[in-house]
Amino acid sequence: MAIQKSSPVFTNYHSHSHYCDGVEPPRAQVEGALQQNVGVFGFSSHGPVDFVNAWSMQAEKLADYLAETRALKSEFSDKIELYIGLEIDYLPGSCGPSTYASALDYTIGSVHYLDKNELGEPWEIDGSTEKFMRGLVEVHGGDIRKVIGLYYDRIREMLTLDPPDILGHLDKIIIHNLHNSLFDESDDWYQKEIDQTLDLLAETDCVLEVNTRGLYKKNLSTYPSMPIVAKALARNIPVMINSDSHAPAEITARLSDTALQLKQLGFKTLRILHNNAWRDVAFDGEGLYL
Ligand SMILES: [Zn+2]
Ligand SMILES: [Zn+2]
């Protein structure tokens, strides 16, 4: 008798809806996920921050977000496994993964802001390159090495003081370094920042996400890039693949070919939240075998 193997499904734990800067309500996300053969799906709007910005959830919407996603979780429980999370900014002294963790199934911790810009406002490091360059030049004298150091320091601080379940888009700051325009990513000093961060990550229980948004939005690379993912494998750091979707149609964008790349690197499993526990699951380009 042939051995029964469960049919593969995709998973995605990094997704945005109209509660933050995504489009469509959570219900449309669930319907999109079902159409795209997703077996486990996580909601992760940008958690509220204590200043005004263009993309975070407003604090007064949080209770509705939690109630609406919880209701969907039970309504669809026989069709898809749903989890409730947030992508939370690490802002020392203001908020971090632990700020919201008790209300959630899981947290994604991301660094989108680095101290203050030239106007004294929170300096957004994954917004427009024009804004990034203004802060770099006017606040830091154009010293990219210093700023990159501050960025990875901040991530290491989060991993030490307030570790999330999932580390969001580790090297996203290189979005401003197209064609190595600001520095060479193979330089020793940069690789040391990466190594130091991965060494620390390996000592935590955090899962490193391989985020595909840079592939389908910018035709760039995953965050982090594959050489960094290979370094994570060498340290036995668990990884998962997420699309960071901002619309239902993006939920499985570039998950399949990224899975194949990870297989080629030598990964045997992905770490996911399934049946309410973190588990290592076999996968291939067709999806994960739950
Ligand atoms: Zn993010
Ligand atoms: Zn995101």
C-alpha cells in the first residue's frame, strides 16, 4: 500500500490589511488565502505606535482588530488554521513585542525607525530613499557605516531585551543600497554586523523570516538576502517564509520559488506555528507538509 502523504499547503504569518497600510479587510485576506492553497495564515497588521505615521494601526482600532480576527478564527476553523499577530516596532522606551504579546498568538518584531531624523521626528529607515538619505546626511554626516551599525545594534537590542517570536525582514535597510550604491555588502565590517546579529539570534527562540516582498515589489531580493539565509542555516537558526502581503492577491507571492531556493541551500524544514505550537515541518516548492 502506498504511504499516504498529506498534500502540501502554503503558510504565511506576515500579512497586512486595511487595519494598517494594507488593502481589504481581514475576511478578504482569509478568502484570498483559501483560494491560494494556504493551510495556515497569520494576521499581522502594524501595531500602534505612539506618534502619527502613515502605516501603523491607530491605537483605538486595536480592540476591533482583535475581535474581528478572533471571530474569523473560529468561523473558519474547519477550513484554515488562523493565528492573530501583529508586526510590532521595536522603539526603545516606547514599544516592542512585549507591549502587545499577551493579546496575541505570536509577534513579529521589526525595526522600521532609528532614533530621530533631521526634523527631530522618528527616522523611518524603510520608507523612501530620499527621506533615508536626508537623515543619513543631515544627522549622521553621511556615515553609512555608523548608521548600519546603529540599525543592527537596535535589532540586537530587541533580540536581547524584548525578543519577538519572529524576526521581521532582518536586512531591510539595504533597500537603500541598490547596486551597492552606499557600501559593499561583502565588506568585512558589514559581514561582522550580520555575523554578530546571527550569533545572538541563534541563542534565542526567534524564528528568522525570509520575507519575499522585496522580490515581488522591487524585483530585488528576499529580506534577508540568500547569503545571510545561508549563514543562518550554518548556525541552525530556524526560518520561515513570509510574503509580507499588503493585499489578498500577494499572500503567496514568491513563496514557492523561495522555498526551492531554501531547499537548494540545504534547509530540510521550516519552523511554523501549527496546532498551537512551533514545529519544524518538511517542505518543497509545492508548500509545506503539515
Ligand atoms: Zn515591516
Ligand atoms: Zn510587514
